[in-house]
Amino acid sequence: MAVRVLCDAGEGLELRTLHRGLAARIFQVVDAEREHLGRWLPWVQHTQGLPDTVKFLQNARDVFLHGDGIHGAVWDRDEFVGMMALRVVSKADKVGNVGYWLSHRAQGRGIITRLMRVFLTYCFEEWKLHRLELRCAASNERSCRVAERIGFQYEGLLRGANLVQGQHLDMRLYSLLAPEWQAFRAGQAIHAGQADAGRSPSRSASGVPSLKSASR
Ligand SMILES: CC(C)(COP(=O)(O)OP(=O)(O)OC[C@H]1O[C@@H](n2cnc3c(N)ncnc32)[C@H](O)[C@@H]1OP(=O)(O)O)[C@@H](O)C(=O)NCCC(=O)NCCS
């Protein structure tokens, strides 16, 4: 299956569809960064070999084919640096859940913040959702900062809701509604003066590119 660009945040930062050929690269990053990722993501300890990542990719494909969500690979120019995902929690209620992770080496440059801004528009518009949820461990300050920076509202604490490395972590529940996102984007546009400045011509007014083939 051809690789497609799902979201284009500009300056070579893209969310692209997954493919089987990426399995070794994904596993390599996860395996090398167990300490960084495994602290917050429960699936890391269950990813012990390449076949686990191959199985994950098959699963992600099934999820997409059933209309239950999508996983994308984060590419910073020509480097695979992380992942971003949408899982539809309730089709009837139009509710989804978003998540992300980034290689340690790519942190602190605004990659997730910039790409999430485009991904949220993609989730609301392409998947026609009304509510997106984001759960972060209360102790995961970096991730909580991302959620708040991109306009999510804090709703409450889910006590002991995630079992990670034998610890029951309290999770902060955030949400964002479609009209709030529109207002947030409009506010950002006003503050930025020219929110669209620097966008590549290939991008639509929503910031989400029309699906196109990527170079890899
Ligand atoms: C959570 C995680 C994705 C955050 O990565 P990150 O690089 O800090 O996040 P961003 O890409 O949004 O970058 C924000 C940082 O870059 C800096 N930055 C630089 N340029 C920026 C820009 N143009 N826009 C926004 N931030 C920018 C910010 O100051 C910010 O630093 P701070 O965290 O010290 O305040 C990453 O730490 C991670 O993957 N952790 C392990 C897995 C994980 O926790 N996943 C989430 C589970 S809920």
C-alpha cells in the first residue's frame, strides 16, 4: 500500500501512514528507548521482539479498516521520530481518543505540539468527531503541558487508571470539543496575525493536506 501524508505541519514535519516496511525501524526506536517510553506507555514492556511490532502493525491496519481509528508515523524530514494515533471510542457519540510518543532525541523542539495542531483538525474534520480525549499520567508533566498548550481542557483525575511497569498511575483526563477547537484555532490565528504564513501551497485551508503520496 502506498504511503500517504495524513498531516503536514510544514518544514518537513509530517504524519504518514504506516506500512510493514517500517516495523524494524519502529522496533529499533522502542527497543533503544525503553527507559524513556516504557515509563509512560504500558505496551512497551510487551514489545520484546520484532514480531510484536509486526503484530502491532497488523492490528493497526485492522483498526483502520474497521473505521475504528488510525495510527500514523511522525517523520521529521527524512527521519522516523515517533507516532501519533486516534482511536474512535464511540462512533455513536462521535468520541475519540488521541495519543502520541516521540523519540527522546526529537523532544523539546515542539514537534508534537506542531503536529498535534494539524492532527486535531484532521480528527475533527476527516473523522467527523465531536469530542477528543487525551489521557496523561499526572506525573508526566511534559505530556500534560502538551495537552494544555494545544487547548485541551482538564476534566479530572482517574485514580490508578493505568498499570505501567507494575505501578498504578493516576491519569489526568483532558478533552477538547470540536467547537472549542475551532475557537482555539481562530484565537491562535488572531494572535499570530498571519496563521497561514509559511504554509506550503499544497495544504488546504484546514491545514490538512489532501491525501497524497509521500516519497517513502
Ligand atoms: C510527551 C512527549 C511527546 C513530549 O515531547 P516534547 O518534545 O516535549 O513535546 P513538544 O514536541 O510539544 O515540544 C514541547 C517542548 O519544545 C519546546 N519548543 C521548542 N519549539 C517549540 C515550538 N515551536 N512550539 C512548541 N514548543 C516548542 C517547548 O518549550 C517545550 O518544552 P518544555 O516541554 O520544556 O516546555 C515526549 O516527551 C514523549 O514522547 N514522552 C514519552 C512518551 C509519552 O509520554 N507519551 C505521551 C503519553 S500521554
